[in-house]
Amino acid sequence: MALDRSKLNGLALQMADDLMRARPNLPLSTSIGVANYKMASLAGQLGIQLDTRSGFGKTPANIYQLLLIGSGSGKGASQGLIDNFYFKDAWEYIDDVVYPKFRAKAVEVLETTGSERPIHNWVKEVASVTESGLLAMAESYHLTKIGGLNLSIDEIGNSVISKAEVFEMLLSPYDNGTYVPKAKRSDAESMTITNMNTCLFAFGNKERLFEGDFVEQAFLKLLSEGYARRLIVIDDESIPARRTPEDVVREMEVSEKIISDRKGIREDIKSLITKSNLGMTLPLSKEAVFEWATIKSDGDNYILDNKGLEQSVKSDMSERCFKTAKLACVYAFFDKDTEVSGKHMKQAFEVIKESSAAIAGLVKIKPIQERLLESLLNEEKAVTSSHMLGYKYINSTWTKKINEYIDLAKEMSSERDLIWKESSRKGVSYYRVTEQTEEDKEELDEIDKTEKQETRKRTKAEQLALLN
């Protein structure tokens, strides 16, 4: 499904349009995703909270987002461009003026109590991070009473296993901003933190994620055990177009012009960083509550009407009202409203609907052998195993393992009544799969008939042997 531009948040759409002008290869969904993350990241620095009016109290106005996109797509550059277009002044103001003042006051308080606890400097975004690093940063921002955590994970396929403990730790911060120190931590002054805004922007290459190995299993487990209901997923399958030197120069010129044209908006965004906005809570309006209830009931009814859904899909459909409200709260903050309106909920839901479709698609990814069989069926001539190593979903290092998938695909071809052909030339094996023709069907029927006759003969001979 595609995003409906007329239903998107105005400021987020403007940011996305500017990004696509500067990088025409980026699609709307990815550009909107970058804008949403950056908006939520700034709101998080002020600790903006949402009151869902559902009995659960306050929750951070934060988002967790996963962008599935191929290598060389310019995902890192797109974040830098959005910063330069819209957020540069705000980030510099926090780093140079605001945070140092709050930090100095916190250090002064600690010194009066004789505490030697260090307080970290403010950072816009954290990339390589550990559990203890997250806790240390969260404690620093808690003590200074300003700041939020923005995490960027460049390749989620490498992290779902190596950083499994970090992902587990990030479950509670999404819901209520709670960080609980581990018992094994040696710091006697470690503290439990609540209402800490944490945003996550993870990137992944879908081909690398779904290679049928332990990474695929770990990723799907991550979705089913908590992240499907938390993540806004963007599945970008666009293929970048070729660019000429003239295209590159034009993009550079456009970028410089956008920076100049958006000076007023950058100053306006910077003006949001005020003491009165610090820790502000925005409740859902009456109309927003009804939008929440509509999304919730529609999701629950969808689950009732569709039996056998994957756990990831069920948790997303049941709880997507929550991530809709979080994104809507970010929109309301940038609109300088004191509550989240029904309009904000509708704008956010346009994004979340596409995320739900992406999640449903991910859990339906076919096994490697099935994709291999379909690829062979689409080939016009016989191919080698080396050729198969060039398929996107096949790891190019599987020079021996590919034979296992060939055997599985061969077995599947028989189950589907496809014709599997193998030939050898100069020691090299060639494979081809085709649909059955009438001649093939007659030949196979004759083989089946012969096998049945031979089976009956063997059975009769075995019975006679027993009588003797």
C-alpha cells in the first residue's frame, strides 16, 4: 500500500518533500519515516509525554522505527540532510547553551552531597551502545532533568544477536520510559528511571535478514516477543536510479537552496526548546480518544475475523492505537497544541497503517527453498549453483550450503508437480524447473502405473514366500 499524501501531517510532509527534492531516489515512505524520527527525537529531548486517558498514566512521546532498505540507498545522508534543513539550530542550541546549564546545576547539587557520580555530556544520537552505556546516559539525563536517548542501529541483522540484551532492555522504555538497573551492575548508586524518552531508528537489509539462518529466526522472534507492537516498519523496495554528474550537482544546489529557504522554520523549531515545554504532557482530546477506540476495536475485530494470524501481526493489530497516539503526540507538539487532536491521530494512523502492512508481509516471507524453486521456474534456461549464489536472498558465501537448498527445492518441486531437470557437462551440474506439459503428465502417469504394478508383484511374491 502507498501513503496518501493528503492524509499526512503537513510539517512532516514538507520535510519529506524537501528530502526527496535533494535526493530524488528516496521514496515518500522512507522520507516521511526520517522526518518522523527526527521530530520525535527533538520532542524527546524535552521529555514530552502523552496522556492516553486510558488508565495507564503518562507515556513518552517516542517512536521506535525500522527502515528496511538496500545498501547504498543514502539512509545516513538523508538523516544529515533533514538535520541541516530543519533541526541544526535546535541541536546546536541544546548542545552549546541549554544542556551545559542544566548539567552545571546537576553537578553542583551532586558536589554538595559529596557524590562523585559523573554526568555525561549531551549527545544527539548514540550508535554503538551497551546495556551499561544506556543506563549511564539515562541516569545523566535524569539527573540533569533534560535530554532523551536517541539510538541508531545501522544493521539490525548484525544486532539482533550481538545486542540481544539491549533490545530486551528497550522494551519497557518504549512503554513508560522505565530503566531498571541490572542486579549484576556494580554501581551502588544506580537508580531506576521512569518517563525517560527513548527513540530508536534501526536499519536493515531485508535480503540479509531473511537468509533462512539463525539471524532470520532471531529477527522474527524479536518481532513476536515485543517489537511488532512497538516498531513502525518501513519496507522500502525501491531501486535507485542511475545518476549523472549533472544530477549530483543539481542535488547539491537544491540542498543549499533548501537550507537557505528553511531558515525561518529552523528558528521556529528552535523556539520550541523552552523551560515551559520541558516535561509537558499532552492529553488525547475527546475526538482523539474516539480515534484511538476506533483503531483499537478495528484491530481486535480483524484478529477475530482472521484465524491463524502470526503473533507479530496480532500484537501489532491489537496495540497499534498506542504507537499511533505516540506519533500523533509528536505532531501535536510541533503544532504547538496543548492536546492531541483527532486530526493528529488520523495523520499518524496513515503512517501506522503502512507499517502494519509491512509487518504482515515480513512474517509471510517464504522459506529459502521455496524462493529458490520460484526463481528456477522463472529462468529461461538451465543454471548452475554458482548462478544461484547471485540471487539476492542467497548468501554468496554458501558455496556448499547451496546444495542443501537445491535438494529441498527439488523435493518441493515434486510436491508441486513441477518438472525438475538436472544435467551435467564437464563436471558442472545444471538445473532447470518447468511446469508440467501434457506430455510430461502422460509420461509421469505411465511411470506411476508401472511403479504400482511392480509394487503389487513384489507384494504377491512376498506373500507366496511366507506360505512356503
